[in-house]
Amino acid sequence: RGWRHLKMNPWGETPTLQLADGGFISETAAVVRYLDQSYPGRKIMGETPLEQGLDNMWDNRIWVHILYRIVTAFHVLHSGLGFKLELTKNEAWGEHCRKEALA
């Protein structure tokens, strides 16, 4: 987190897109929405309202039901990123999240 990317995005997240005016936009859904609305032609997130709705639905489902659970399990089951970042340990909650992600 000490790299030059933090000047573009203090959260250190990717993707981060630099805009023509020198600004930045990050978060996958935000970058894709920006690109889809800024450039004509084939859309990344679907052409029709139904396709866009389905893309949004699956993006939310994957984050809420899978990725969030995996990240939470990792952070509360062990100190994998070190004690400065892993401030809590809750094995019961981590195991619950792990099982939900696998399900």
C-alpha cells in the first residue's frame, strides 16, 4: 500500500481508471458504467434493461453471498495479514462465513 497507485486511489483498489480530465474513478461496476455510457457501441454490462438488471443482480449476489463471506472468514479466522490489519479474531463467525461461502 505504499505504491504510487495510492495517489490515484487512496483505498489502493483496482481497477482504477484515470479520466481525461486527470480525475480517477474506481470500483469495477462504476468503471464499467462509465465506459458503457461514454462510448458508443457494444456494451460491457448488457444492452437491454433485462441484461443490465441481470448483470447487476449477479454482481450483488457474488459479492454479498460469496466474496464478502470469504473475506470475512479470512480476516476473523487467523492473522494472515498481520496484527496491524487483523484486529479481531472470531473463529465461530469465521467458520459460519466459510460454510456460507461454500454453500
